[in-house]
Amino acid sequence: MEQKYGYVLRRLREEKGYSLRQVSNGILSTSFLSKFERGESNISLSHFIKIIERMNISLDEFIFAANEYKPGELDRLMADIATAYQRNNTSKLTLIKNKEYEKWEEYGLNAYLCNSIMAEAKLLDLQKKEIEKKKREYLANYLFNIELWGNYELVIYANSLTIFPPSTVIALSKEVVKKTSMYKLVHKNFLQTLAILINTTIVCLENNLLNDALYFILTLENMHMAENLFYERTLLVFLKGIYEIKKGNIPEGESLCRKAIDTMYTIGSEDLAISHEEYVNEMIQLKKEESVIIDSTI
């Protein structure tokens, strides 16, 4: 464990008003903890976790403090990519792509190549171009071969989902369901998983893969979203409505969609409500036209 962690632990302990004895009691000796805080010895990860939990500090909070209250490397990378993408800054995305590729060449870590591919995917999306098949396959194989997905894998996949064909999206998202169970209580992983499964449901509905859409809708329902996740819960109701419309149950589907849209208006998300209203009207019109064509051929 890094020497500076001892110094950070001491600072946080003193800021919270805990004594060495209060923090170490029943975990390890006071003198041993004191040595760790001075950078003169090390402690096991299990002891470290118990100590920060006693001070009601999460591991994420501790790492944030140890990083001088600045985002970690992955958070900074994602923020840079998101900002560049939103501002249509292709030169910045190109720079990020190249820098991550250079890191891969220097250190040989697969994650750096994945980062580079992810940045390139955002770049090419702005340029209305498709990423090379071999890069898409490399990223897919990397994700398929990971036995337990953590935050990194979820972030990479969430930000690269649009580069994959529907069949790969469905397969990878089913991997998400299977391979994130150990981390499902980690809040940011839970939120990332929700976003992935919602976007996967949208992919399925847009490609009329209704059986797969139903699978992900039911999976989302079984995730028991907290009441404060208004957007996710509302969007799930909307997607259930679109599913029913595409199944031909227009009145039931429209009712669900209108319910979700009304909620969007109620919470002040007017632009969101209008865009979803336009979308459901379009879906209903298409379904009615489809029914007319079928009837005319009978």
C-alpha cells in the first residue's frame, strides 16, 4: 500500500476527531497504526478497509482524498472524451485516441488500447464514419473474456455500445447481467448497468427484436430501481409502452407512453417530454400504416 495513504488516513482521522485508539481498537495495535500513518510500516488491505469503514469513509472517498480531491485517471479520461464529443472537438478526440494508443505501445496494457478505440469511436461518430471491424472485434473480445465486470468494463462498453451490431450488443449486455452481480451494490456500477440495459432495450426495439427487448425490460424491472431514479423509472415505462405498440397493442402502449411523458412534463423536463412525444406519435403512425398495408394484402 502506498506510503502516502498513511498520511492521508491520519489527516482524515484527525479531521473527523477520532483518536488512534478509537480507530484501531479490535483491528490492530495502536502503535502499528501509528507507524502506518507516519509511513514507517504497511498494513493489510483488509485492515485498511476495516479502519476507513469505522470512520464512515468509503474506499471511493478515500481514494478521492488521496488524489487531492481530484478525479481519478479514468474519470478524467471520460470527462475529456465527453467534453470533446459534446463540443464536436475532433482534434481533441484525435489527441486522446493517439495518447492512449501510445500508452498501450509503451506499457502493453489492453486497457489503453480499449481507451484508444473508445475515443476513436466517439471521433468517428462525429465524422459519420464506422470504426474498423478489427478494432470493434478487439473490444468485443476483450469484454467477452473478462470474467467479472467492474466499473471500467461498464464504462468502456457504455461508451462504445453504438459501434456494435445489434447481435453483439445483445450478447454483451447479457454478459453485463451475468458478470456484474458481485458489484451490483456499488451504486455507480448499478447506475452504469441501468444505462446500458436501457440503451440495449432501445437497440432491440429499434431493430424490432421484440423477444430480446422483453428480456431486457423484465431484467430492468427485476433490478428494483430506487424511487429517486425518476428518469430511469420513467424511461422504462416509456419503453414498455413502445414495446406494446410494436406488438400491435396500440391503446395499451400509448397509455404507458403518455403516462411517462406526463411525468417528464411534471418534473420540468419539457424538451425531453416533447422529443418522446414526437417519437411515440411517429411509432403509432408507422404501426397504423403497417396494419393498413397488411389488411390490403389479405
